[in-house]
Amino acid sequence: MRVYNFSAGPGMLPLEVLERVKRDIPDYENSGMSVMEMSHRSKPYEKINDTAEALMRELMNVPSDYDILFVQGGATNQFSAVPLNIGTVNKKADYVITGNFAKNAYKEGAVQLDAKAAASSEDKNFTYIPELSPDMFRRDADYVHICYNNTIFGTCYDNAPDTGGIPLVADMSSMILSRTVDVSKFALIYAGAQKNIGPAGVTVVIVRHDLTDRADPKCPVMLRYDNQVKNKSLYNTPPCFSTYVVAEVLKYLKECGGVAKIQKINEKKAAKLYDYIDGSDYYVNSVDKRFRSIMNVPFISPNKDLDAAFVAQAAENGLVSLKGHRLVGGMRASIYNAMPPEGVDALIGFMEKFKKQNKV
Ligand SMILES: *Cc1c(COP(=O)(O)O)cnc(C)c1O
């Protein structure tokens, strides 16, 4: 039996995609083999690789002067790849600290260059996104790095901040393709696939082409964007199977009507859950309403014992992986693209039942 999986990552995938993948496993498009067994230099795999890129470009409306890469190492590897590739002119970069991943990116940046925390929301346990203006950044910074959606704390930017022309880099791991984004406002976007668009093992990098000419000579070859661009992400054996599943998810997303359509559905799901929490007089989400994520919804019950009971009983009812991150506690419902509205309804139904049975 399938459950409603609220895991923050790897997250749920659409059942339709899983069924297609299952159908294709012994024999992909009459090749006589599955994609797992296929040479990455073969015609069918080249087509998969091209399809993933073309659909990504189409769905995100990526301008033609941007390259799209499918690489390994997770979003975390990009914490090092970004400074080594584009932080090389003045060797300075400014970071906005809005959570754990943002901080990890900053720490890794500091290994390679002069990294500065330009703003932070740690004073209020990352429950908001700091107000940003161009004068907060060093004019000679090679880039400004932000984490667009903060998976652990449940905050999200409402727009790309104005950096006054400094290239803007965004980690979009937990919101890519959940809502429309104007790619032209960013110099570089990266995202691990396993939250919203596929299995673990592949990371999407969207980089403005003119920024791929400045890699540090000491940058490892696998991290070099120019190398990956030149080889269409096929410099060495790529994560073939993961990229193939991503391509299937993108096809499915297109069939569903694209990003604007899924955004409407996502906003509706999230609004329903937040409205229930806010009106419950029992559950609390402490994120500043202006910056609430539509992907990750952390909440607490009246006390820690009830939190633990909630997580356990929810799982018995087919609502799994609701335990909050250890930095926040309580619960967290990750409601990525693949979480159907019925899953959110079932969660709200359970929350109401639990509240009635556990009065304080
Ligand atoms: C999960 C996550 C990461 C880490 O991703 P890996 O692919 O495991 O390296 C980084 N940033 C954000 C925003 C995430 O949600």
C-alpha cells in the first residue's frame, strides 16, 4: 500500500512516473535493456539526456544564454563548485544565512575565498527572510549566494533580491519547479533532484554561460562547469538512471500543464494547511507569514510528548515521515509537487482527530 510520504527528501514521486519507470525497467523503448544497464554513450541515453535538458529549459523558461547541467555530488557539492568556478575574480562572495543549508554553503565558500555573511535570520531561529538591499553587499563581491527555500525552517523568498548587479546564486533544491521563477534574475541556480523532481544522485545546475570562463585552475575537473558544458554533462559516467527518472518527472509535469499550473495547486495545498494550523488553537507554525514556504511546513503541538505521539500515530495512519528536523523539533510536512491534495486533506483530518483526542 502506498502511503502519504511527507519526507523532506528524498521526497514523494508521482505514482504515474513510478509506473512508467517500472514498465520500462526490463526493456526501455525496445533497446532490450533497462536504462540502468545502458551505455551513457548510446543513442537512447543521449536522447534521454537531451530530453531532460530540453524539458528543463522549456518548463523553467531558461534563456538561451544559460547552460543546463546534470551532475553528481548533490547540492552540497555545489557549495564548493560555486566558489571554485565563479568566485575567482576578486575571490570574495557574500552569503545570506537563512538556515542550515545556507550556513553550510557559506562555510564551504569560506574554505575557498573571502566569504562574508551579509545578513542572517539566525536571531529568530531562521523564522523569516532578512530584508535585503544592494548596499548590504560588497560591490566587488563575485557573487551573492542565497538559499531560496529553507527546507528545515519552512521559509521561502517571495522574490529574487536586488543585488545591484552582483551575480545572484540560488540553491533551489527544495522548490525548483514548484512555482515560476524568472531565471534571468539569477546568474546560477542549482538543485539536488531528490526533493521535488526525481531521485537522489543527480543535481541540476543552470548557469549563465559567460560565467563558465573563470574556473580556478585548481578546480577539480568534475566540478568545472566549462568541462561539463563542453561534454553535455557526459564527461564521465553520469547518474544515468536518476537523470532518466528526472526526464520522466519533467514529461509528467508538462502533461499536467506546466509550472504555473502546479504552482496554483501547490499554493492551494499550502494555504489549506496553514489556515488549518492558524485556526486550530492547538498547532503552531512560527514562521513570519510573508515568508512561509509552500513546500515545507513545520509545526508543533502543545508539547514535546504530544509531538512524539503525533508522529507515531500519524505513521500508523499512513501519514509518514512527519518528524521535524532536529534543529526545529515538532513536525514538518513536506508537500512537494508529487503530494496530492488528498494527502494534505488526510493530514488535516488526522490533525483534527488527534487534537480532539489529546486535549490539554
Ligand atoms: C537537501 C538540501 C541540500 C542538500 O542536498 P544534497 O543533495 O543532499 O547535497 C541543500 N540545500 C537545500 C536547500 C536542501 O533542501
